[in-house]
Amino acid sequence: MGVGGVGIVRLSGPQAVTIAEAVMGTALDRSVRVGWARSVEGDRLDQVLAFAMRAPASFTGEDVAELHGHGGPQNLAALLATVVARGARIAEPGEFTRRAVLNGKLDLLRAEALLGVIHAGSERSLRLAQANLGGKLGEVAAELESRTLSVLAEIEGRIDFPDDDLGIEEARIVDHEIVELARRCDELAHGFRHGRAVQHGITVALVGAVNAGKSSLLNALVGSERAIVAASPGTTRDYLEAVTVWNGVAVTLIDTAGMRSGAAGDAPDEVEARGIELGEKRVASADVVVVVNDGEPWNDGRRYGDRVLLVRSKADLGGDGRPALATSAVTGAGLDELKQRVISLAGVAAREGSEDAFVTTERQHGVMISARDALAAAVAARTTGRVAEVVALELRQAAAALAQLRGNEVGERVLDEVFARFCIGK
Ligand SMILES: Nc1nc2c(ncn2[C@@H]2O[C@H](COP(=O)(O)OP(=O)(O)OP(=O)(O)O)[C@@H](O)[C@H]2O)c(=O)[nH]1
Ligand SMILES: [Mg+2]
């Protein structure tokens, strides 16, 4: 519980209103009342605003009562202890939202978007989360599902009447529609990198030899002196993080301890070795790795695949013609391009403004892949002239996956995973 001006105790369930009324000593409804919340013993606790919303017209779809007290952990703890003493129980993380989903007030996509709104680390991530909270992705999923079901009906309709085969023109339309649906699901699945990056931000690690200028680059990129810079090699002994926003995307920059050449007498000491070890874990999970090189030949023997950007530092001292992006922490040269290249390596579309829906969670991505694969299998089955039953089976699976995307027919386990990431009270 952080410190805030106002603190809210929210109750949901059949007993919610009764408990709140007992605490307030008065009947409650939708109109806001001001009064003293009292302990079970009758002592005044805090002057609060109180109101109640009856099922189903509430966030959770159940009876809900709210007590808006003054902020402050001690004050709120006393209020909370009182409602608990009167029979309430502390909510599980995300339990309010989970109940809202179970009571049909919110689909799972909106619940996930709600989490995105709460945790938005940048304006752009907030906008994306708000678009999904507004039902953007849900609308797209519902439309794809209903189109899939239409094609399925078309094909199933013929199974029972083998003589009544699809005409050439009808078959062409059906094929075209399945291909189109598969293409759209593929596009949405691919949008995950963008959606995830915008929603959750990206991490970018700066690696390279000692003294290459990594810490200077980090400071220049965040525009303040976060990391210590010195002419002596091995200045950064631990890794360090700085958060900034590029193109509306939250970026966590990680500065690491520089790599030694490995020559005799150039081994890291114990502290530095431990720092390197810790940093390596962060590098391994970084979305983009920037390898900083000031001209000395350097190679840490690792391959970072396609998430690597080679940067030549200290370009103000002159270049060596290597094929790397030239930057200078002193003049600021190349920094804007570095940001752009990093953002695009992370899979973020350069321009915003596309009102398209994006999948933003692993769950959504996984389900979208299943839908796409089933549709692709349906396309293949049509092309190779398999019987209609096979095509129908794949289409049914695709429709089921699209329904799951919105949270229809998902199991407890999936719900547990989604809501575990929520904070208590939401
Ligand atoms: N001229 C010039 N000097 C730079 C630039 N960037 C860094 N330096 C100098 O290079 C030296 C090392 O810089 P750091 O940023 O500490 O390098 P580092 O890679 O973090 O080094 P370690 O933490 O020791 O691994 C310092 O003396 C910096 O002033 C640059 O763009 N131009
Ligand atoms: Mg450093």
C-alpha cells in the first residue's frame, strides 16, 4: 500500500453492502454519503465517503460497496481490519476483475487490457491498452470467429448432402475466405512483437570491452548522468538500469561491466566478475543488445542473433571505417539513429496512428497462433482435395481458438495465470 491522498476499501459479494452499512451505521445506496467509519467497538476510525452498487450494475456484477477514506497505510489498515472483523476477506490479486469476467461484465481481453492500463509505462502503451480495453481486439476476434463459423456452416452444410457439392464459383469464394482469415490471423500473431514492446516496454543492453564508452552512451541516451564515467577501465562493476521513453515506447537501458581482453594481468577482480555474471542474465533476456566498440578490436565470442546493433563509439575522435553505426557521447552524433534502429530491431512499427488491434500477451499470442495454424491446415486440406470433414475439423478448431482469445471456454488454469499478475484490489 503506497501513500496517497485517498484510500478506497472496496467490497464485493452478497455481504458487501451489509458489512459496509454496519461500519457506517447507516443504510447505503448509489448516492454518496459522508460519515464516520467506526470500528466494531464503535470507535471513530476515519471520516469517509460511502456508497453501494447493487448487482448486477457494478464492476464485478455483484453487490459492491466502497468506503473512500483518507490515504495512508495505517489509516487504511484500520479500515480494512474493521471490514475483515465484520466478515469480509482480503481479495486475491485480480479477484475483482476475475469476478467481473466470470459474471460476464468484462471479456478476458478487456481484463488483460485493464492490466495494461494499470501498468502502462508510456503514453503509447496506455493508448494501446485503452484501445483494447475499449474492445478493439475483442471486436476483431469476434469478427474473425463469426466469419470462420460462416465458412464452416457453408462446408458442413454440404457434408450431409454429398451430391450438392460446392459450385466452382462458391468453392472459389470459400477458398478465398479461408486464405484471407489465415492471413489476417498470421498478421495479428506477427503483431505480437510490436504489441508486447509497446505494452510492456523493451530492454536494451549495452555491452562491449572495458572503456568502450558504454556508460557515457547510456548517460547521453537518457540525458542525465546516471552511470559513472572514467578513463580507467573497469569503472562499471555492476550492471545498472535507466528507464526512458523512445517513440512512445518505455525503454529500460542496461549498462554492463565491460569485458576484459583476457590477456594476462587483465582479469576482472572478484567483485567485477560477479557484476559481469549478474549483468549477463539481463543481457540474455534483453530485447536488443547494443555492442559498443571504440575501435579496439573486440569480440565477446557471443552471438546475439538478429537482436544486435553494432555501434562505434567516440566518433568525435575519428572513425576507422568499420561497418557500424557511428556515435559520440560528446557531440550526440548518431544517437537519434541509434534509438530508431533499436526500436525497429525490437519489432516496433516506426509510426503510430494505426488503429489496428494488437495482441499483447503470451496467452493471446499463443491462441492466435493456434487459430492461424488451424486455418492454414484448412487451406492445405482444401488445396489437396481432402474430404470436407477434414476442412470442417480445422475450421472448428480455429473458431474455438478465436473464442478462447476472448476468454470463452478457457479453463481455471488460464484464468489463474492471467489474474496472478494483477495487484490486490483490482
Ligand atoms: N571523446 C570521447 N570520449 C568518450 C566518449 N565516450 C566515452 N568517452 C571516454 O571514454 C572513457 C571511458 O568511458 P566510459 O563511458 O566510462 O566507458 P565504459 O565502457 O562504461 O567503461 P567501463 O565501465 O570501464 O567498462 C572515459 O574517459 C570517457 O570520457 C565519446 O563519445 N567521445
Ligand atoms: Mg562503464
